[in-house]
Amino acid sequence: MLFNPLNYPSCFSKPDRLTDITSWHEHIPFAFTIVQMLKPKIFVELGTHKGDSYCAFCQVVSTLGLDTACYAVDTWEGDEHAGFYGSEILEELKTYHDSIYKGFSQLIQSRFEEALDHFSDGSIDLIHIDGCHTYDAVKHDYEAWLPKMSQRGVVLLHDINVHEKNFGVWKFWEEISKHYPSFEFKHGYGLGVLAVGVDVPGEVLNFLNMEEQEIVATTKLYSYLGDKIALGHQLQARGAQINELNSAIQARDTQINELNSAIQTRDTQIDELNGAIQARDTQIDELNGAIQARDTQIDELNGAIQARDAQIDELNSAIQARDTQIDELNSVIQARGTQIDELNGAIQARDAQINELNGAIQARGTQIDELNGAIQARDTQIDELNSTLQAMQQSIIWRLLMKFHNGFVERLLPMSTKRRKLYDFGLNRGRTLVNEGPGSFLGKSRHEINDIEPISSEIENDLNFLDFYKNREKGDSVQKHDNTVDIIICVHNAFDDVKKCLESVIKYTAVPYSLLLVDDGSDAQTMSYLEDFAKTYGAKLVRNEIAKGYTFASNQALRLSIADYVVLLNSDTVVTPEWLDRMMECAESDERTGIVGPLSNTASWQSVPEIEVSGDWAQNDLPSEISIEKMGGLIAKYSARLYPEIPFLNGFCLLIKRDLINDIGYFDEELFGKGYGEENDYCIRACKSQWNLRVADDVYIYHAQSRSYSNEKRKELCKRADDALLSKHGKYPISAGVLDCRYDRILEGIRARTKELFIRQELINTGKKRWEGKRILFILPVIDPGGGAYVVIQESMAMLDIGIDVRLLNLKAHKEKFENNYPDLKIPIIYSQSMNIDIDNEKFDAAIATINTSVDWLESITQKGGKPVRGYYIQDFEPYFYQEGSIEFKIAWKSYTKFPDIIRITKTKWNAELVKDEIGVNCQVVGPSVDIDLFRPRPRNKYTPNRPIYIGAMVRPSSPRRGSLQSINLLRNIAVQYKGRVKIIIFGCTRNELNSLNFLNDFAYHHMDVLYRKGLAFLMNELDIFVDFSSYQAMGLTALEAMACGATVIVPQTGGSKEFVTHELNGLVVDTLSENACLKALNRLIVDDELRIKLGKQALRDACRFSPERAAYNTLMVLFNRTN
């Protein structure tokens, strides 16, 4: 008779007990079946653990109402395979079991041999053996209990399909299953069914003697039923996790509400202050209007100023009282944790702004008298200039004069020279003589005759800042160090961490170096390991029988060291390849660099990608697919080796120069003897002695966080260290240093890029699996440097990393100039005599045009089976470049539809929609991209507290849509209004092109000409504000590059820039057709420091989401996975 599972419906039952021990869950349906088939009088299980399998047997006995006595035998202590555990496992199982199955079941806590006497020979019908899984153990259990089996006896053996960790059940099963009717399940680690009795019921024998086809079907059925139970349990566990997470989220929401309340209180105070300031600004505006009145009104104005001064004194008193309230509030907010520290930083910035405003208000009284005379003179001058300009601009003589002025005069009389100022003086006073007469001429001449000198002595020097960046550039190669180095590692227990640390040091550290180990009272296991390690690797070992604390232990080793450099390395770290050479190169980059620290997963300000999460220091666990060693390689690969300078370094890994130790000595044992705070004290002392502290931003060292102390002990030590640090150095160097570390723009750039690093690497890895070996040709027939070509090049570089064979195609006639304008290209270039090129499916999988004139090149492609794919990389609507109706216009217009199979690719949705609206065809959007490795925050050329606001604009007179003349006029307005408070920088065109605009060249600005790629990145790093007043931008690469450097941008509302600039979140979006709107937006960023800084920080983070790998990956998807 065939075995029919439907005769045993109990197999479809749902088990009542499922714990986290899931290894038996998939065999519970068969447990229900075998009990229903065999109906045993006595059932025994050897090895029960948490009882999932045993309770399943009991459940079916109870459900079927069988007269079966059940017994579970286990020590409930564990073994080498299940792990060892305490009495709580049995207690929990007993509580559950006794409440349901006590009437027919018994839990026997003993060893298997001791339990044999509980059963008569030949009495057990069904036994499940699931004890220790070694071959000898399972064989012993089977042979010991075989005599107890009845003539109906059936034996179940678990884990017959496990071939690792010294499991031997599989081997014993292969031997014993040959001698009895048997059946084996492969799923769920394997379950063997063995009929050892001579009178086993026929139902069981039918099951054991199934045909091959039945075996397959039955195995699949029980595997499916087992999977259903296992997956159901997983689903239930996930539900419990979700509930826990929901509870955590609710707790977090409560915390956020509390923080919001604190912020609202602070914002109310700030609003009150802003109201007072706005009232003051309104009064000043009224005063400025009164200044334009007659001389007879000056006396009244002076009286008003005296009253205003009295009001200022009252406001100062009110602000001082408010500052006291703010200090009290700060003490409350500081207790909220690290998350509130960010708010404190913002509040301190507000306080600084208020102090600046107080100073400005106090200075206003003095400035008003000067403004009275200056504004009247300026108004008269403006009226003169306006009337003169209106008359002159309409004349031919004006145009000729401007060409003379911008050509001859600008070349012979540069702006910064004394002769130029004499020229301007003579020209302006000549106008005065003609328009106002001799009296006014003499008065104004006497006033200005003594002021003729160069405009600024720093302008000429300032133009050399590009040399500063060139001199700081580091190559990709790492210099091997030859200085002597002692690596000091202080150890206190935490054996596993110590072992990993020392193994990594031996594996990844280049000689020369010496190891100096301090065993600070470790336990016996750690002590023995360190002794063996020191003997094996020649390390010097010092032991303190009683722990002295980290500071004393470190000083012990420092006093023993005589090397050129010392590394203090925590014992819970894991170093990565080239770590020491790279840190040494950082230290050697500057003779006053005294201490160097690396990046890490958790090292306060050196943590990447986050410094804190939920008000605590971030752990920054690595993704499962990225090892510590690989992370070190990725950090080095994407690093610009900027070596940012900060006032505090985390003590988990410090490279210290011997000259610094000789200068300031050792750690302060008196105040910081127990550890914690000693490195902060050391950093402050180093800074006071004019030493620099730097981060080796191309080094990543994993930090597991110390386990040498309990959390309570660590908190106590931290509190004591903070108090000692405050009493020794005062509040200012500590709070100022913390702010510098938290908001360091270079580290913020590194953190943002590290966050994107994981995504970039995932895209590279996934791209390699999908498309490695594909061949792509970009047709790029260009000469001059330009954003469109740079986009193609940076995304081609990303494709090379993905494993794509990328080539660029250009004309041979362009070769010399192209390679001069695009030096150091790592992409192979093909040069062709003409656009009749031989491209077929044997050479390339895709050929892509990049400008409208290159689409015709695709005509010579020989396709076979749709290969190579034709593509058109569209970065603008190019018919707009030409006069409508011209030949060039028609070529550009037809380029979008020249080939029916061509794949049109755009950077922005705006560009795609424009092509759709005008031409009626669809495009695939792959998104903007920017080279975030080149365009990034770097150390600046100069920094002073009164550094002017750097404002930059790209001017392209050859491109009307750039709005070049409007841009210069707006910048002139700003330069005249704010004078030395701003610095105007114009770039992107030659001096001749700039002069062709015929603008009023009477203001201070810097012209940087056409910049090479790195020069542009260096300039962007200097900018605080970048303005693009184009009528539209299809994408706006330069603005995105500025954002990647941390500048705040103003972009046109028409175009694709809005796809990476969100108004008032990470930049300003304006109607560039309105000069008033443009001027208002730029004024707003100059006046409102807080807004400008906030937008720039967000821009820095957001720009990193547009790495070239993202656009490159999307392009490959479009080309080769179109059905997706």
C-alpha cells in the first residue's frame, strides 16, 4: 500500500512552542506524522535543550489523545555543539511543560547513561537521539539505548546532514542505515528514520519502503511544511522586533519633542533679539534718509543720534541680562547629551553674531557723522554720473572711449597702481570742474589729493593662492618611512581585542619599528599571551602587577622610548595596510606638526561617516561586505590627503614627534593619572607651544571601544577628567576647540564623502557583476576645456572602475590642444582623421555622441543584432546655441531624431522635458554628477577672523545665456556697497573677452582668466558664495562643483539646477531675469551669515549624493538594461 501523507492530517498542525533554537523547526510536521503512524506506548527524547522538538511530540500525543508516556532526558547544561548554559533554560521549559503535559510527560535531568535504569529492556517504541553530535557520542548513545527498544521500535537521528564542526552523526548514519529499513530527510540539517524493531507497523514500513518518485514528492512535502513553520516563526520574531523598534521610535519622538521645546524657547529669545535689531535697522534706515536732507537738519540728526546712543546702552544692558539667561539655559541643555551640543554650537554662533551686532551698533554712532558728508557727496556724484552716463552711452564717442578705457587704459594703468589712481582722480575732477565750477573742484581736490595710493597692497599677492594649493598637493604614492618609531600599546585585560590588535600590527606595519608593550595588571590569560607574543616577535614587555591606569602606563613606556617618533595605540584597535607610513608622511609634511591621528569608526571628531547618533558617539559599524582591511583601502583610495588641522585628537591612536615630547614633556599624571582626559590636556599643551595637530585623512584604524572598564567606571573617570581639564585650562580653549573640531569644514567634507563611499563601492561591485568587459566609445570632438566634456570624462573614469573598457574618440587635428587642456587623462583616446570611422559590434558594445555635431559620426557604425548601441549624451538643448533658421540650428534640431534607434540620455528632467516639448521624443534621465574627489573642502590659503566674503562668478561673454554683463553689473553694485567686506572673483574668460563687455570698470575685483581643472577646484574652495545669473542652466555643473566645496550658491529658477538646489535648504533659486531679485538674494547671503553658513553646510552634504558612479551606473542601465 502506498504511503499517503493525507492519512495523517496532524502533519498540517501548527506547533504551539517555537523558541529561538530553530534547528528542529523544519521536522515538526514529520514528528506529528510518525507519532500518528506509530502510536507509541513510550517515547523518549535524548537531548532536549529548549524543548521545541520534545514539546511537538507531546503536543501531537495530547491532540490525538494517545495513551503515550513521554520522557525527555538531558543534563540541561549544554555541550560543545549546542554551547553551555545555565539552569534558566530548564526552569523556563519546566514552567511551560508542566502547565500542559505534566499528566503524561516527565523531564528527567540526568546524563543519558544514568537514565537507562528508568526504562525496561524492549519497552520504548519511539526514541529521538539529539545529544552530543560527535561520531563517538552518537554511536555510544545509540548502542546504549538499543536494548531498550521494543519490537515496534523506531529511532530518529537528527543532524545527519551536517558535515562541519566535528559533527559525526552523518558518518554513523551511513553505517547504521544499511542494516535497517530507513529514510532520510536532507532539509533542516537532516533527520534519519530507522526501524530497528522486528514488528514495526505496516504504515511505518510503507513510508520507509516508498518508490523513488514517492520519496521525492514526500521529501518536498515535508520540506515545504517545515519551511512554512520556520518562516512563520521568523515572521513572528520580526513582528516582535518591529514592536520593539516602534517602542524605541516612540521614546525617540518624546526626546525630540523635549528638544524641540528647548529650541522653541531659544528661538523665542533669538526672535526677541532679532526684533530689537530690526528696530535698530529701521531707525538707521530712517537716519540714512534724513542724511540726504539739508545741512539745517544735521543738528536735529545729531540729537537723534545721542538719543539712539542712550537706547544702545539700554539694549546692551538688556542683551547682557539675556546672555545670563542664555548661560543658565546652556547648563540645562548640556545635560541633554551630545545631540544638544550641536544646538549649543548654533546658539554660540548666534551669541557671536549678537556680539558683532552690538559692536556694529556701537560703531554706528561714530560712522553716522562720516556718512552725512559721504552720502551727500556720493548722491551728488551718482547724479552726475547718471546724467553723464545716459548722455554718453548713447553716443558713438562713448563706445570708442570705453574701448580705449578697457583696452589701452587697463593695460597701461592697472587698477592697483598709483598712476591709475592719479588718472581716475584727474578724470573725476575734470568732470567736477565742468559740471560744478572751480569752487567745488578745489574743495573736492583738497579732500582727495592726499589719498592717491594703490587700491590694495594685498591684491597682487592674493592672486598667487593657486600656488599655495599646488604646493600642498600630494601624490598617490606613499613614502616609506625611515625614522625610528616605537609603537606603545598599553594593555589591561580584553584578551580578544588585544589579540586582534597585535596580529594586525604585525601583519600591516612596515619596518622600521619597535613594539613596546605595557601589561597594566591584566589577568592570567592576557598576561600569558603577552609573554608569548613578546618572545615570538621580539617586543619589549613591561608588567605592572597592580594596574596603575592608562596615563601612568603610557608615561612608563614614553620614558623608555628614545625613537624619533612614538605611536600610542589602544589595545582595542585594528590597524590597516600602510597605516604607519601614511601617518608618518602626514607628520613629516610640516616641521611643526607634532601629533597625528587617523580616521576611525568611533574616535569622537575623527569618526566617519557620522560623529554621533541619537545623542551618543556613533559606532559606524561597517557593512557586512566591507572588511576593516578593505575599508582602510577605500579611505586611502578616495582621500585627498589634506591633513586637516584640529585642536583635539582622540587618544586611541596618536603619532607623536620626539621634538614635541622634549618640548612639553609627558602626560599629566597628577590630574589625569587614571586615564581619560590626558590626551585632551596634552593637545591643549601642544597647541599652546605652537605645535600643529593633524588628521591623517588617508588612514583608517578600527576602534572597538575599550572593554577594560565598565560603563559606570568609564563615566566616573570621564566626569573626573572633564572637571580636571576645566580647572587647569579654563572654559575657552576647551569650548572653542570642541566647536572647531565639530564644525571643521574639511572634516565635514570627509564625513560626507565617506557616507557616499559605501554607495559608490556598492555601485562599482554591482556594475562589475552586470557589465564588466563591456566596451563603450564616447565621441568627444572637443578642444577647449568645458563642463560638458568634463562630465563625460568624470563618468568615463567611473565606468573604468566598474570594469568597462571606455575609449574617447577625437579628431587628430585636435590632439595637441586637447591633451594640453585635458592633461593626465587616464582614459584611452582614439584619434581619427575624419568622422568616417569604422565602428562595428566586434569593437564596441555602445557608441555615444556627446554634442550635436558628433551625432553624424554614428552614421558609419556597422550594427549587427542591435550592437553597438547608438547613444546621444545630451547636456543642453543645443538648437538654442544658434540663430534660428541657420544651418547650425537645423543640424542641432535634427540630431535628436537622426537615428530611430538612438538612445537619448540627459542629466536632468528639465532637459528631457524640453526635448520632449520641442522635438517630441523621449530621453532617459541619468542624473547630475560632480567629481567629489576633486571638488571638496580643503585647507584655505589664508584665514583671518575678518576674512572678507569671497564671491565668485563664471563669466562667458561668448555665451549670451550666461548673462555676463548683468552678472558683472550686479557684482559691481555689491563691490561698491560693501567695499572691503567682500572680494569679487571673476573667472572663465580671457581678459580680451572680459573687456569686450564694455562695462564700467571702476570697482575692485580679481580676474582669474580660464582656469585649469584643479585650479577651478582650488578657487571654489576659497569661495563663500558662487552666483550663476544665467537665463537658464540645463544642469549647472559649476554650481554643483561649488556646492561640493561648501560654497553657498545662487542659481536660476529656469533649468535643471533645481534638481540639486532646493531653495533656502541648500542654496537660493532666483528669477535671473530680474536684476532686483538677483541683487536681493546676493545681499541676503552677505548680510545673513547664519543663513549663508547653513546653506553651505547642507550643500556640501547634498552635493556628495551626485558622485560620478551614480550617473555612470544609470547610463549603463539605460544602454544595456533597457527592458528594466
